[in-house]
Amino acid sequence: MALKCIVLENNPDKEVRHAAVLEAVRKYFGNDEVMVNYGETGKPSITGAKKYISVTTTGEKMIVALSDSPVGLDGEYLPRYNETKTDYALLADRFFSGEESEYVRAGATVADEKDRFMKIWTRKEAYVKCTGKGVADFPTFSVIEGDKLLSKVGNIPLRKFSIAFEGSENYLFAIAGELK
């Protein structure tokens, strides 16, 4: 996919975020008629240009991915997870498939469990953003096989993704969709 990522500042106000995404997309296309719409599950789409869109907001950043084919992008701001005493194994039991939950539990330390949880979570989020599904669908598919992260779920490619911006080392991103 021809992929363009736009890095914006995050804002707690949903309307401000939408306005920033719309402005960035219109500027990118050079067309004030382009619109960004949101479906029932919150999945954004573009009218007025033949591109697909995915948006992730985390920490101080909001990333907009524009592509020629369906795309899903998710990111997590890692320092926020250092401040909590979250039971990642328990969260995995609630949201993940049995195999994924076992993979999280197999971490040698709490930090390993957190790392394994975050890798699965971002990949699952990217996948559901690409397909239009939601978090409720998380237990119905797996992004691992044994102790390996999958590079595809069904026919949808899935991988870790790097975006260069100041402070990007504090973020973990995953992307789903055809990459060319």
C-alpha cells in the first residue's frame, strides 16, 4: 500500500481531534471538499478521495495513516504503563484468546508480561481497525501461534510499525493491511 502517516498533537477533546484530522487530510489532498466520516464502530472513512484512513491517539500524539487499501494503525504510549500496577495476565484472560492469554502469562517477569500484552494488544487493535471489527471481537482471533507473533491474520498482513518523530522511542505501533 502507498502509505502516508501524519503525526499530530493529541487532544483530550474529541471534536478538537476530529478537526485536526480533517484539516490534515484536506491539506494532504489539497482539497477542502474531502470529508472524514465515522461509522458505528468509530472506524473513520474518507469521502472525496480514494484513500483509506486509520487514526490512533495515545500519549501526546495522534497518528493518521492514509493508504490505497484498507489499513489499521494502533499505538500505545509506553511510559503510561510503567505508572500502573496492572495485572496484564488478568486483562489478557478477559480480552484475548486462550493461546494469547497463556503467552502473556509465560512472561518471566511482570515487565515481560506487560511487553507481551502490549505487542498483542497493538496488533489486535490494528487488525480490528483494518477490518472494522471492535474490541468485542478480540477473543475470536489470535495474533500469535505458540510463542511467535503472526505476520498475517487470515489474509491481512500485520506487523510492528515505526514512525519517526521526537519521542517516538516511547511508543509502540502496529499496522495491519497490505504493505507495498
